[in-house]
Amino acid sequence: MSTRAVRKSFKRHSYTQNWNEFSSVNFKQLNQNNKEKLGIAIGKAIAKNLIISFEEINIKMEKIDA
């Protein structure tokens, strides 16, 4: 595979868009194009060994008797 082919492949996933246009409080309100962009961004983050979680975190601390 040539370097030129790799560059074209990479560019197909590069987007320029204002954050206010892209961000949304509710994922269900996003149009299909933005859902795909978000999926690609999450996939890249996972590939870079980052952790993304949409689960609510609940940390319980037990009382310690001294």
C-alpha cells in the first residue's frame, strides 16, 4: 500500500465543524451524520487507549469505626 493511499484513507475521516453545531445534550436528537462522526471519534479514542463511559458512577464509602 502506498503512502498516498493511506493519506486519502485518513482524510476521509477528518471533519471540520463548529463544536456548537456538533455537540448535543441528547444523543437521540443528533442527525445520522453526527451520530456517525461521534462513533468515529469514540472509536479513535478507544484505539488510543482512552476510556469513555456513559454510565453514571456511584461510589459508596463505608463508615470506618476507629
